[in-house]
Amino acid sequence: MEFKTDFLILGSGIAGLSLAIKASTLGSVAIVTKKEKSESNTNYAQGGIAAVTDQTDSFDEHIQDTLICGGGLCKKDVAEFIVKEAPPRIQELIEWGVNFTKSESPPHLYDLGQEGGHHHRRVLHAKDLTGREIERALHEKVAALKNVQIYENHIGIDLIIQKDAEGHTMNCLGAYVLDINNDKIHTYRAKYTILSTGGAGKVYLITTNPDIATGDGIAMAFRAGAHVANMEFIQFHPTCLFHPEAKAFLISEAVRGEGGILKLQNGETFMEKYHPMKSLAPRDIVAKAIDNELKQTGNEYVLLDITHHDRNFLINRFPNIYNKCLEYGMDMATQPIPIAPAAHYICGGVAVDHNGKTSIDNLFACGEVSCTGLHGANRLASNSLLEAVVYSHRVFEEISRNFNQTKDSDAYIAPWDPSGTTESDDSVVVTNNWDEIRRCMWNYVGIVRSDKRLARASRRIELIRKEIDEYYWNFRVTKDLIELRNITTVAQLIVRSASLRKESRGLHYNIDYPDTLDEFKKDTIIVKE
């Protein structure tokens, strides 16, 4: 079946939903989301959204914190316009119904948190469930719009690309989409296709991301011929709850912002050895420090101690974290929290310009799936939700300028052809390869890398890719197979990018090249051969 729409938005996080609200004023919108509509990386964001709203703070200081954190790779002009465009985007979220936590100490209207790398309190939050609150408000807003249709339990397979006579990519016409529940593949034809599919944390064995974060948008864009940038920069969140029954539960950086101190299991502090900001150092510094201490001590975790605050403060400021710790028999008011790093955020992605345009006409990207130049080699905490809302607005403005002049394409789109494929009788292939890739990436392409580890990962993943390709073309497409194909593509992009960067910078640390070199003060761009 073929569906026709003005806007095809893949993903239902803050970027996709905020764009849908605005795009609905121009034309019809179809949102494709592969689980329930609220299941997104945004929904799991605890900390908040960074923006200058306090008179003691300034745009220049927020920009400077961003640039310092980015290890010399941030695009300064991008950081400047994102930071300066933050206040109206924050006001927009408030007008749409987002309830940020109010301050109890005038003259400040909102309670502002501080996180690693920030020299000011500038993080607006909704307790420690900011992402969930944003998703709630945006979904309520979208639900009232008549020309926005959300397709839950649908997953994009591949972008539909129009090429010229010589086989060169011209523009994007939409996407092939699997209706998971009904096991049917549909064609979505669109004037504009927007990737807002989030990140790729599930490429790694241990991650703070939800199960949906399999890098679908990045993989689809790469296969279509779009430029992909800086995939070597994977941010490992330093403080993930360590417990055998906890599935990678994130302990927000805001806990350290409120005075949480990192300690070894014997009670000794250690961050003073690594950075003058100690426990409030940027995430790449903290993650590497913890990784180093764990290797030296042989322990599996360190401790995050915030017991100097009273219970009432902790329950009020971190209700979600406090209750989750209690579920596992830990009272953060009286005992330190055991933590370890986990894959959290990808600073690279589909390369876009200042307006979210990719290298393929009529294909845009915003949110974690994109690489805008804001984050550089390491993302400053709580800049991601800000980037998403600013860029979704810029995508809308860019499309608005040309919307009435853009005609619907009448190019022929071939329907999906499943002929020659059969139902799989050996699904263990998918399960085993899924597990092997994630373990391979965790062991060889983690916080600390080497040429030898990267070469091992490259060989193993290439063997898996060949096996998956054969499997993909012989059997009927399923959600699990699509996701496996995508994490394999993204894993290869990460390994290839990391192998090309012969230095250590930000989130990329290679023991064979420990220095930061000026010759690598540039983006790593990869295009499908």
C-alpha cells in the first residue's frame, strides 16, 4: 500500500514531535515510530535542557562551556546560534504545556540545575523526569492536530532515493516502512522526509538507551548515500546504576551537580587527580577516570556519594532516582550509589547544515541522529534536547521558505518486492549476531581503544555483515532483522571512523595515539562507496 504525505517524520522524540506541531501548519504529517509513540530517547532524559535564563549567566559563557567540552571540534557559529536561539524555544515548550520545576527562591522563576562542564546553573528540568514531561506535553499537543497521523509499531526499512541516469543520488522520495503488528510493508511517499530517530546506544552491550536505539536513521541515511560524520565520538555516561538486576538505569549528572562526590569503594575520592572541576568535570574526563580506576583496582564499580543531603531534599529533587534505588535495596540518603559507565549518546551522525539539510535533497535530520557541529568531540551535558528543539525549528523555517514552490514528485516508486524470500526457520542467527556485535563493540571499541582492538572489531563485524546481508535478501523482513542490519552498519561506521582518527580527542581515546594533534582538528566524513 502507498501512503502520501507532505512530511514523513521518522521518530517521535522531542525533535520529531516539535517539528510535527509546526509542520502541521503547512500540510499533512505522518509520524512513523517503531514502538509506542512515547518510547524515545527523549522520554528517558532525566537531567534537563540547558539554556541561559538567569541574569548572572550569559550566552558567551554557555558557548564557551560548550566549546571547551567539545575538544576543539565544535563549530563555533553553530554553538552561537543554538545558544542564542534557546530562550524562544524554551518559551515555546512552556506554552505547549511543559511544566519545568519552579524555583522556591525568588527572583528566579525556574529551578536551575548544574551539570558536568557547566560553570553556571542553567539546566531547566522537571524534577528528574524532564524527558517524560516534555514527551507528555508534546504528545497532548500533537493529539489535538487533525492533519498529523502517528503510525505506532512501524519501522523504516530504507529510504526511497531517486537517482539520475548515471546512478547518482538526486533526492529522497520517502521510505519503505514495515507495519510490525500486521507484517506488511508499505510505501510512504513524501515531499520532505525528516530523520529524528534518535541514537544508537544498543550497538553496545551496556547502554543507558532504550531498546529502540539501534541507529536506524543513521544506517538508512548512509545506505542511501548521505554523508555521515564523527561516528567515533561515543559518549559513555559515567554514572549508570550498577546492580545485577538493574537494566542500565541512568543516574543523572544532576546528582553530581547537586554535590554528589565520586569515590572508590574504600571511600577515597579520586577525581581531583584528573580535573580541577573534580566530580563536575566533563563526561569524557569522568568516564575515562572511572574506567582507569576500575582497571587499577580490579573492581566493577565506584561510588557516587550524596549522603550529605537530607532525605527530603533528595526525594524532592530526584524522586525517580531515589525510588529506583530503593527498589534495589539502596537508600541514597544513607549509602553511596554503586555506578559504572555505559554507552549513552552519539555525538556524530548524519551530517547536516545550519538548517538540518543532509547531502540528499528533501532529506533532513534533527536530534541525536544528526551531526550539526554543536557537540564536537564531546557533548556538554543537557545540550542535546536544546539542539533538538532549535534544529527542528530551523528545519521548519527552511522548508517553509520553499514549501509552496515545491511540487509533489511524480517519479515512479517501485512497490516493495518480497518475491524469492521465505519465512526464516533459523532466527537464532539474528539473536547470536546481535549479541556478538554488541559484545565486540563493548570490548574493542569502548572508552579506551587501540589499533589492535579496532582491527579485531573490523574483521569480526565484516564477517557478521556478510552473513546478515545473505540472510536479509533470502528471508522475509522482520523488525529484529532490520535492527540487526542497522546496528551492524552503525558499528562498522564507528569502527571505521575511529580507525581514521590517529589521535586522542574528547570521547575518542586510542592508547596508540595518546596526543591531540592539530592535523586531526577536522570532522571525520564517511560516504558510501
